[in-house]
Amino acid sequence: MGNCFSSSDPLSSLSSLVARPGGPPEVQLSAETIRQGLAKVAASLNSTKQHVPIIAVGGAVNTLLLGTRESTGDVDFFYRTKTKHEDVTQVIEAAKTAAKSLNLEENWLNNHTALFIQEGAIQQLYNEGVQQNDVVFTAPGLIVYAAPWRYALSTKLDRLSKAGARPYDMSDAVGYLVQLIQKRGTSVKKSELKAWAQEFKFTVPTDKLLDTLGAEYKKKTGKDGVVNG
């Protein structure tokens, strides 16, 4: 088995892996449980003298790095390619072994999120995440970086642009915007946010949504985070 999915799989079946509206609720993973699982994955990789860098997206970043959530349903990650790669195979197999010993769901650590990243963009986003250097977890054998904040923010704005947005999506978006502005040192233009959505093939956010994001950011920080332009 290579990546958690293969490029030959139908899009519909891949999507069903990621979202099952009628399925049972996810078992929530605490920060400590995630650390224990990742530590076992790292130890397994290290035992074969591997050290694999991966990029985490979503709730695991909030739970482990930002501390803005107490738990998350799973740990989503992507690698530098969407095609089969031995590094991903080893990570997934180590995660399955860890799942058995810790009594976790088999897919507690998965790369389903790569489905939503364009082939031409995944290498760039991987490189950006490594260069950004916000480390979610590290141990001999494995290092987990947070996804680029501009991408993380764009994923939230995409979800907020559609039906089914979750109660914490706007809070997550504000948290990612805080990190992004801290990194770059300046506020973000609406035109930038719209351009990123186009770059990642997401729904382009409306001015109304961006105004709401800006208002929530200002409520949290007392500063302007989203500006016209």
C-alpha cells in the first residue's frame, strides 16, 4: 500500500472517505492522545533509521500547537507529493500499529486532505510549511509542521462559504489569521484572500464573509486584520 489513497481511485469514493454526513460521530482525540500516537509513529520510523517531515492541517494544529481546541477527530496530513511514496507508506503503517496499541480508530492519522490539494500546489505548500517552521510535533523519526497559515485560513474560508460550516470554523479562521499576521507583520488585503482561494481552487470568499472575519479578528486583537485593497 502506498499513500492512503491512490491517484487512480474515483473522486467520489475518495470523497466518501473524508466526509460521511450520515456516519457515526468521530471519536475525539485529546492533545495527549495525539502526542502518544505520534510518538509511537516516530519510534517506528526511527527504528528503521527514517526521519519523515509531514504537514498537518486542521484540528491537530489547533489542539497541539495553538491550544484553541481541547480535541480533534483525527490528524490530517499531507506530504510533498500526491503519488505513491515509501515515506507515506511507512507513516500510515506505523499509524495503524499505533492505533492497535492505543485503541484508536485505524485512520486516526491520515492523508485524506491531500485529495483537496491540487497536484501542482502540493509541493509548494509542503515547502512553505517546512520553511514556516511552526512545529506541531517532533521526535526522532518524525517531524510534523503546521500547514502554511495562508492555506489553513483559505480552507476555513472555503468551508465558511458553503452550507454545513461548523460552529468553530470562524474561530479557527481568526486563529489562523492571527498566526499569519504575526508571521508577515502586516494585515491582509481582501484581494489577497480572494487570490489565494483561486490559487487553491476554493470558493472565493464574499466581501461580507471577509468583513465578518475582519470584525472577529478586531474583536480578538483590537487591530485591523483584513483591509480593503
